[in-house]
Amino acid sequence: MNIDERIYQVLKRTFSIPLSWENWGDTESFLEWTSLDSMAVLEFLAALEQEFHFRFPAQDLSLDLLTSRSRLVRYLTERVNEG
């Protein structure tokens, strides 16, 4: 499973949303599928950290990163390949 697919699965699990893989392909912002209040952002962040066995450094965290599919895929691809 590639990083994009893993993010998709984490998002679906975390928010229990009816998002198909086909619709995921057209998604840029997760805000299209769910509203992210502060608790939801923390849940999603924790789920991503668990899935990827990676702690996001505080200086890297931004709502833009955690709501943008392309940015998050690129970011995690870089970090996973570093480790």
C-alpha cells in the first residue's frame, strides 16, 4: 500500500466518512469531506503518527499540511524515505 492509500485509510478510519477511492482521487482538501475542529485535528495527527511510526515535529505542523492531500503525501513520502 502506498502513502496516499495509507492516508486515505487513516482518514476514513478516523472520521468514519463514506469516501470512495474514486472520490479520493479528486480530493485536494480533506475539508471537502470533514470539518476539522481542534480535537479532530489531534485525532487525525495521532492516527497518522501511529500509521507511519513517525512523530511530526512541532515546527512542521500546520493546518495547511494536515488538510491538503498533496502536501501531506509529499511530506510523508519525504519523511518515510529519510528513515
